[in-house]
Amino acid sequence: MSQAARTSRFVALCLLPLLPLLAAPVQAGGERQLLAAINDYRGQPRRCENRQVRALAPLQLKASLALPVGYAGRLRETLKAAGYPALAARTIRLGGAADAQAAFARLRSSYCAALLDPQFADIGVSRRGHEWRVVLAKPQFAEQLGDWRAAGKALLSQVNAARAQPRQCGRRRFAATRPLAWNAALGAAAQEHSRAMASASYFAHQDPDGDSPADRARAAGYRGRQIGENIAAGQGSPSQALAGWLASPGHCANLMNPRFTQVGAAYAAQPRSAAGIYWTMLFGAP
């Protein structure tokens, strides 16, 4: 591949302190003209690399993805430092393109598969003279989650739908069982644990002070006689967190346990943490 056009995919290695470089505002002019051309291209069915690609939604311009043209670091870690935790990302550098039209022609000719990849939702574009950099990315968080209570109750609804069906959890067979009810104290304890994991970038049932799920439930005012806890990290939606738990025999057994009748659930997000987002579901039996 020539030095005028280079592309790379991210690797997850060490964190780079490049946030000041990424904080510059998204540039106007040629950069926006290139974005418009790319979105027009995505907006119609196309053929690319001997396959038909359906029309795609437009890419959204993100300032946090506008890397310096000369950037040569580790992509995923750099984007996380800029406040954009990426589930997938790709960077393309072009040289020798005098304007947006020339840059788009190069992209369409050599990188149609990247431009027409349906997983990408966001884009960053930067320019220095005849050099361009385009970053395509998919955010880690799959949807707008709302506040922790809204997301927790959405997760509860999905868990209750799962409990309504017989299920095999590893070697254990569970019959369909009654729905769980939301408990405010368990919700507060779940939110506090998710927030602590996100803030301190750890993933464990026991927190750094040595407190267990039962300790946190009691501290929040819950007086039930039995406590269980599921935690997850890195899943961008309630449905993704639930899918991971259902695939794990122990977590699945907590979800299906008929002794549990109450629950609280929450998430907390911190882009610069190890996993980006952390989920806690705390079960109780009064």
C-alpha cells in the first residue's frame, strides 16, 4: 500500500494522554463537504467488492473522532480518552487529495467496504493541506439508556419476561416463576455499586472496602433475609447485559430463582474506565 493512503484498525493496549489534541472543534468547509459526499453515497443501494449493499443511515459527525491528521497512536484507547468508548472503529489516512471531491473519489475507490459498513454510526474528519484523516466508529453504548432507574426498570421488565418461561441454567432446570417487584432500597444499592465500579474501574462483587452485596443492601435500608447479585461490564444495553447473564449458569440461576421476589438494578458509565459501563442487579427475598 502506498504511503499516501494508509488504514488501520484499533488495538486495545495502553491509554494515551492525547485528549488535548482531540478537543479541537470539528472543522468546517472541506471536511463537511466530504461528510456530505459520504452520506449521499451511503444513502443509496450500492455495489462494493462484488456484493450489493443496502441504503444506510447517515453518519453523525463527532468532534471526539476528529483525530489529528498525523495521529499514529492506539485508536481505541485514544478514543476512550476523548470520551468516546468505541465498540468498533477504523481510521483511514489519505494524502494528495486537494479537495473534498478528490478525497471522496479516493475513499470510494479504495475503501467502499469501510464507507458502507453498517456497523459504523459516527464519523470524524480532519484535514491538513492535501492530507485527510477519516475515523469511522460504532459507540460502545448501543442505545440511549436514560437515567439509572429507567434502565434498571427496563432490565427488570426483560428479566421478568425471561422468568415467565421455563429455562435450563447449566445443569439445573427451572420452571417458569412469578415476576420480580422493584424495590427502591435494592435499586439504590445497585446504583451505588455500579457507580463505584465505574469510578474506580474495577469489577467485583466485593468492593474495595470489603463490603459484600448483603452489606450494601443493608446499608441502603433493605431488611430482607436473602440477597443475590449479578454484575456485568461492557454491555451497552439492558438486553445485552441480560443475554450475558442468561448464558452463564450461575447468573441464570439467580435470575430464575423463585425465592427471590424483589429486585433493584442500575448501570453507571465512565468512558475512561476499563469497561466503560457497569451493571448491577440486586435480588432480595423479604
